[in-house]
Amino acid sequence: EIFLLSDAGSRCPKEADNAIIAKIADIAENTRNADTQKKVKCHLLVQCQDTLQLFQRVDFHNSIKETLDIYPFTMDEVWAQNIVLDYEPVTVQSEKHIHLVIFGMGEAAETLAIHTAHVAHFPNYIHNHSLRTRITMIDCDATRKSEEMIRKYKHLFDNSYYRTVIPTEKKPIVRFHKPMYEGKREDFVDVEWEFVEAESWCAELRDKLRLWAADSKQLLTIVLADNDGNKNTSDSLLLPQELYEHNIPIHIHKQQNSGYDITQPLVRMAKNVNYIYDQCYNENIKDWKGTLRHAVDIDKEKRDASWDKLPTAKRFSSIYNAMTIPTKMRSIGLADTDWNKFYDITQQDIRLLAQVEHNRWSVEELILGFRPCTDEEQKIISADVTNQKDAYKAKKIHYDLRAYNDLRADKTGRGVQVYDLCLSSCLPLISKTFTEEEGGKA
């Protein structure tokens, strides 16, 4: 294995990332000259979230992929993965929603916010669309920074509820945004946003924090993620006492960083997810007869071969899916260590988790720059799904970005809900294989 570390040092972070990426081709060539029979795993630590997102959209050149199996990551992303927001399980009957409050709007704060949008999806939204995950970002320059973030993730925010709040002594100034298709199509984005322009000591903000802490209808988490680590520490000591009295989790960036696990448990589970996708969908298209089919075993050799061929950008979808499996377990009443009980998953659970998975996937695609079809584009694709769906998808216009109940048939003639149903029905198999390879550990 190779570890490539983008160390900013005297460079700015983006320059450091550019420098390490420029070296990858040389490293690949040297590895090829060494006549290794297997690809060499390459852990690539980059500094910027923008760099990581680049790898989620484009792939490495074939000459590099022939010798290196590259896994890009940032330490902020690793840190974000270790913050558990559903410390109380959010089941389909739950009337509570997740509320993440982030102080700061720098690199780490944005990383955490987007990571949360990727993974914080819960079944109670299905019966009550007001129970969205809420992400509140607080910064003294929130108006300007939120505008930059909204431009960067245009299609996510075009289809989301969000608001900008400027607290004042008399009445806060609030600007609302509603999804572009509100009232015309069923809501399908289960994450909402709030940007608050205020200092941490703002009296109106502190009053709001007290109300949130006492609100039994939300699962509140506070994260201090300013670029200044010393400010995070000092601000944590000045938060309203009510947060501590109500045992609200408080995380401090740079003070609670977790190490990078070189055994990559998420990647190993993601391989199982991708295998199920290939096995249950692609290989069954020709003999599809209208019944739900799913794998009963995982051929590890085929699984690894399929993963090896997968573009780096495509791998991230399976990795984000794997990140949500413990959350999905908790949402159906299991602890994320109860792998042996996962076999009790019911048909009702499968149907429920299929909808949660579609909501997760929808937000992922919006983050990656895809958008829903316009009414006119829907008519064109519906008239010729076989050819037009893929043609529009190549232009980052996705026919399946819609509410689960409004999903249509694809070129095989089957409703695309079957994909999420199939994947959800295989969660016990995914977890079984993962647990076996972990040596029986959760």
C-alpha cells in the first residue's frame, strides 16, 4: 500500500493538492515498472473538500488505474463520519427530527454539512414531510458565505427549503426559499437548511439555542467548526447552560478528530453494496419476469472484480450507501452492533428502507450536480425512455429525481422502485458478509 499525503506546509491547501495529484502519474509509472502483479492500494489524503468532490465527479486516467487503486479522503470527512446525529433512533413512528447546528462556515463546517446531507435520512419523513433533517449554519458573514454555498450546490438548493436569518433586537430579518417545484410535484428532498448571520455571543441566538435545547421534538447536536480551533474551544465554554442541562451533544472540531482506519471497513461494505447492485439489477435484466429477485450469496471473487472495474467517482455512491446502513438499522429498532438480528428484517422494513434509500440517493445526485427534468423534458423522455433517459442523464438531467411514489419505468419496463427494494432486501446479506470478514465483530 502507498500513502500519499498532501501537506500544505508553506503552500496553500489547493496548491498542495495540485502538487500531490501531479505526482500520481509518475508514481503509477514507477509502480508499473516494478512489474507488480496486483494493483497497489493508494490512500490519497487531500486538504480541500473541493478536491475530494472532484474525484466524485471525474475519474483517473486508465494508465493510472491500471496500477493504482486510489482512495481519496480528507481528515475533515473522516471527522464528520464519526459524529452520530441519531443518538436516539428515528423510527417511522418518531415525531422528532434531526437538527444539526454548526458554528462556522469554513472548510470543515461545509464538509460536515454536506456529509450530513448525504447520510441523514430517516423513515419518519415518509409519513410527515415536515420532519426533515435540519442543518443550521451560524457565521458572522453567513449571508455572503451562504450565497457562495448555494451557487456551489445549485441544484441541491434549487430543490430544497432554506432560509437566511439575521437576528435583531426587534424582529429578525428572514428570507425564505422554497423548492422550485413546490405545489407542482411531491416533495422529495428530506433535508432543509438555515443560515444565521450572527456572532456566537448574540443574545437572540442564545435565546434560540435555549429553546432548541428544551424542544422535545428535535434531536439537537451542536458542532463548533470555525477555522480557528482556539475560537471553537473558547466558544464551547460560553454556550448557554441549558445545552448542558439537557445533555445536548457538543463536538469541537480539531479537538475530537478520529484517526483514519486503514482497514477501510466502509469500503469493504461498499463492495458488497456494489456487488448487489450488479448481481440483482444488471445481470437480471434479460430474464426479468416481473418478480423481485435478489442475491442469496456473495461471490467475493466477482465482487472484488466488479469493484476493481468501477470508476473512482462511482465508488463514492456505494460508500455513502454503506455509511447509512447503521442508521438504517437503528431506524428499524436495532442497535448498529446487532448484526445478528438484522436477519429479522421484514417486508414492511424493506419497503420502508427502500424509500429512505431513494431519498438518500436523490440528495447525493443533487450534490453531484444532477437536476430533475422540466415538464417538457419529462414528456420527451417518457415518449422514448429507452434512448432519451440516458441521453439526458449524460447532460446531468435525471429522470428519476422525483418522489419515490412518482418513480416511472425504465428501459426494462419495470418501475425503478425495484432497485431500492432489491438493495434493501439484501441488507442482511451485505451485513452478514461484512461481519464474517470482520471476524465476527460488529
